[in-house]
Amino acid sequence: MRTTVDLPPALHHRVKDYATQSGQSMSATLAALVAKAMSPLADETPPTRDPRSGFPVVSYGQPITAVAAARLMDEEP
């Protein structure tokens, strides 16, 4: 399916360079990157409960550490 995506210039250059290095078109590269980013979301596994706290636990591919969470909170919006 054909669609139009507006990318900021810096991101466009990064994707174009990545596509060139991979020997793929930008379209194929973007499709692969989006599929990879969306794959953790495709898992419809219901949340489990933490045995100690009883809170729901949802897994989306990779663990989020306290350091990673702090880094995200420090980022500018």
C-alpha cells in the first residue's frame, strides 16, 4: 500500500543512509523498521501479576530499568 510519510530532514538522512548501507530502498527500510518497532505490540498476551506487589506486569520486548526510566524522564518533551 502506498502512503506518504513526512520525516524531519535529519531523520530522513539517517534512514536514507541506513537504507544505502543495507542495500535496500527507503521504502523497504522503513517497512522493516516499522515492523520491528511494532512487533512487541503484536503480542496480545494478557498482563501477569507481580507475585510480591500484586500489580499487573506488562512486557513489551525489553525490560525497562530504573536507569532507562530516569533517562527518559530527563528528556526534553
